[in-house]
Amino acid sequence: MKLRCKIYPKYLDLILNGKKKHEYREVEGIEFNDGKRKVLVEIASIHEVHEDYAKPIRKKYPDVPWQNKPMIEIELGKVILSGGQLK
């Protein structure tokens, strides 16, 4: 998963020059797409998952192609928009 966002050029320059190490964002929701349906769900909270907790999660869901990247836990809120079938 990749997070994408727009940024002011001056802040991107700071990131590229190694002067900005943290980014803060307000997040409206997360879009899920299973290839047939697209659904936007509210985010209640987001937390980093410590590696000690990530290992059992990866074992619990062996069908997910984990890549040992940093993991976040997203607490889901209500469904904002359900697009139904994709065309």
C-alpha cells in the first residue's frame, strides 16, 4: 500500500534536502477496492504496529502477501460511500 498526498513545493524541497523528517496529515477515509467494488470508509484512528505485534498478525493472515514493511493499524469507522460494482 502506498499513501499519496499533495504537498506544497517548499515542504517537498525540505523533504528532498533531508531537513524534514516527519509529516502530519488529517485523513478523511480509506478507499477499499476488491476489483469489483469500491468503498470509502471513515478512519477512526491510525496507529503504528510495533514489530512484536506485527509478527503474530502476519501469521494470523497467511494469505496476505506481507513484505515485512512498517505496519499500521487502521480503526475503521462508518462507511462513507459505497460505489457498488466497478465498471
